[in-house]
Amino acid sequence: MATIYHDDDADLAALEGSKVAVVGYGNQGRSWALNLRDSGFDVQVCVRADASRDQAVADGFTPATLEDANDADVVCVLVPDDLIPSLPLTGRADTLIIVASGYVLAFDRFAPDGDIGMVAPRMLGPEVRSCYEEGIGFITAVGVHRDVTGTAQARTLAVAKAIGGLRQGAIELSPRQEAILDLAEEQVRAPIMTQLTSTYIQCLLEYDIPLEAIIVETLLSGEMERTMRLVREHGYAYQFGFHSPTSQYGQLTRREAFAEVDLGTRMRELLDDIASGRFADEWDAERDAGYPVLNELRERHAGPKVAEFERALRTQLGQGSQQH
């Protein structure tokens, strides 16, 4: 049974008198800095001289350099994983370094001195701020990677509490567990769902169903989104009662229709690619080459042509059509 932490398990006093630095002011960094400040901490934002620095100034911070973070007692590193190894962060024996993803720790890409903890929100960066402001918080993965001072857990939980990450509960994971889980969502489950959807669309097109209607059914109507929200908030059994008897019968009698398809073998191959560190090596090589594969695939699958098709469809169907 995994250990679950809540607000009562953490004490902000563990950070009393600490100088807190937030490195990076993007999706996660801005939300963390604002949440930490609203929780009563004196936060120093450490960023490069770019648009994120201008945003920090607009939000009332006085930005410092990346190197200045080394003078802080608690350093929250909130830049993309592939950039963290290049940061001029060394840590001290009594410093607590916090990362928002287990990746660089799991695959030995980052090894500063001092305590190292992980506070990984299961929430998109901007929503970390929205959920804090709404008072509902969000679920988080927390863990201690190294405890030099004997205070790493108390301080890590205090950071999690300060950003709103204990209000709905935090599950204790090692950085390696968090990294494998996170990468598996992206590299195992997401590709399966993409392939499933593509095949499903192709089959329906063969039955003369308009593409627009298929996209509405699978996405634009919002039915699936709201159904999954009911599952999240109340459970599968609760939401199932809202389906028609025809739907219930069809779902239940066909639920084993694909049981003979061997997904497990390919899943395990992909998971082993992650756990062994092969993907991390591949991603390092992609970064060092200037991201050629990523850029080509972005253009093909999420580029301007795809975006324009989606924009045009949303002006005719869904909430965007209400402007007509």
C-alpha cells in the first residue's frame, strides 16, 4: 500500500527562515512562485534574460540570475528535464533541491550536493495556480531522493503543502517510480490510444460516417470528457447508471472483444526501453542534435495544417460555433 500524505502531515514551519528560489518561470515555475509567495514565503525567481523574466517582473518579483539560486536554502528547479543538466546549480550540504519530475534523478542526469526531493504535481502547470486559487489543490507525487540533513522529508512535504499539492493528497513515489510512470503514460498509453482512435476513425469512414461527425462523437461534444469526470469524482459504477440499457448491454457483452490482442508484449518492450535508460540516452542525443526528429514530427502531427483544420471545425461545431 502506497503512503499518502495530506496537509496535516506537513508543517510550513519546516521552511521557516529559508530563502526559497524558483528556477524557471514557465508553466510550472510561475505557478509555483506565485503559490509559494501566497503561502507566505519570500521567493526569489531565478531566470535567464528572456520573456519569462519580463513576466516575473510584471508579477511583482525582482528576478535574479540562475547562478544566484545557489545561495538559496530551498531551490525549486522548474525548467524542462532536458535543460536541467546544463544549469549552473551545485547546491550546498544544507540545501534542499526540489524537482517537479523524477526524470533527471532516475536516469542520473542531475546530482547537486545536499538534500534532493521531488514534488511532482499531477496537473498541468497553469492549473497548479488555478487549483491553488480555487482552494481545491491537486494530487501530487512526492519523494525524497537523498537526505543529508535529516530534514529532507519535512522540507519536501512543506514545499508540497505550500504550492497546494497536499490538499487532495500526495502519493509517495521514488523519482524512478515517478519517471517510469510518467514516461509510460506518454510512450505506452498515449500511443495505444492514438492508434486506437486512428483505426476507429478509419473503420467508421468505411461505413460512410462523416469525419466531422466522428470527431464530434469522440471529442467535440464533450461527452467523453464529462463522463470521465464523473468516473473521477464518483467512480465507474456511479456513472454507469447514466448510460441507456442498450449502451450498458453493448459495453458489457463486448468488453472482452479484444482480449486476444497481445498488447502486453509490446508494452513491456517500451517500458524496458524507459526503465533501462535507453530512452534517456536517445533523448539526450536528440537534444544535442538540435531536436531534428521532434521538430519534424511536430510539423507533421501538430503543425499549422492540423491546427487550421481544427480551428475551422470548431467554428462550426462545439462551443466555438456559438459565436456565429
